[in-house]
Amino acid sequence: MAETQNTTETKKQTMSIHTILYTLLIAAVAYLGYIYYLETSMAAKHRPKSVSCMAFEQLPGDVQALYVSAADYNQLKNAHEDLVAEYDASQNQAVITKEESAKEEAAETVREDMNRDSVQDQMTEKLAASGSVKRIKEFAKCYDMDSAAYKISPQCRKDIIDYVDRHKDAKYFEIIGIVDNLEFNLFNNLERNKKLYRRLGVDQRVVDKMKKLTRRGLSKERASEASWVIKAHTKRQAATYNANYELVSEKGHKGVVIRAYK
């Protein structure tokens, strides 16, 4: 009797264990099925939809209106390029007009400066001709210019400025251009070759005049350069007077001599 009861209890325990195991297995299978369902649903949402191609004529009218033909596109492109070209041309014209205006203003300033300098030169010339001033014994000199040139060297500029600073109370500065006779070898050769200048249809008098005018022109240019150095240094406060004659050097000197007058 006791053995029968033990056997029955054992069977009950065994069945309980089997029931629990079956239940867990079913739950696991259900859980796995649920997970698979979720993954399948998510994949379906992100799966790209198939796209079908349609002919342009099959599109709705409002969609076709969003497109333009090649001819219309080219027409719009050409119109845009014309507008850009027209704008660029107007901008360029504005720049040119502005530059011309600036040049005109600069030219007007130069004309005013020339007029003011001309009046000052006339007053200085009258003052020099009146003899009411006294020349200072000390003078500045610049003898290092190149042949047929009138450029002021840095050393010459320094000497002129130093001289002007020493005589700030001067009423005016006289500037005399210096030329070297060898700078005019062309005319010297003409003078010695009468057949040559006669072949050119000129005589000795014309050759002498050409030589004189050329020599005077070079001396004037040299004097003008020295005058601008003085005016620039004194901010146009100092008066300058370019002599109406030149000095011809026999020692190869080419440049200017500057004298101060009180």
C-alpha cells in the first residue's frame, strides 16, 4: 500500500515538471514569433517602394507645367546672359565715367596749380627785374646729371633741400640750367660738315638756331625739375624763378645752379 502511494506521488511530480517545461517552451516559441513579427514589420516599413517610369505625356497637366522644353530653356538662358552682359556693360561704363571724372578733376587741379605757379612766376620775375633784392653769395649746385637728361639724383635733391632750409627767409630762388657742349655733338658735327647740312636744305644760321633752342630747352627742363623739388619740399611756399639763360660748361658739368635772393 505504501509503495503504491509513493509511485503515485512520483508520477504527479513528474507530470508537474513536464507541464512547467511545456509551458516555458510554448512561451519561448510565442516570444520568438513576436520578435520575428516585429522585425518583419520594421523591415516592411523601410523597404523602398518600387518606382514605375512614365512617359512625359502620361504625367498630369499640372506636373507637366513644371517643366520647360529645351527651346524654352535656351531662350531663358539667352535672355539671362543678355541681362548679365547689359549689367556688366553698365558697370564698366560707370567705372569709365568715374575714371574720366577723376582724370578731369586731376587735370583741373593741375591747371589751377599751373595758373597759380604762373602768377607766382610773373611776380617773381618782376621782383627779379626790379633789382630790389640782394643775392646771397652761397649757392647750391648739382653737376651729376646724365647727358641729355634732367633727372634729379638723390644726392642732388638732398643738396637742394639743405640749401633751401638754410635760407628759408629768401624772397625767391633763382635756378639756372647747366649744359655741356658735348651733349650736342650732333649739331657740332653739322657745323663742321657744311656739305651735310646743305644737303639737308639748311644753312649755318639754321643749325646755330636749332642748337641754341635745343640747348635752352634742356636747360629749362633741368631748371624745372629743380624748381619742383623746392616747391614740393616747401609745399609751394617758396618762390622760384627759372633764369632765361643757360650756362654752358666746358668741364662736363650737367645740372643746375640755385641762388637765393633776399
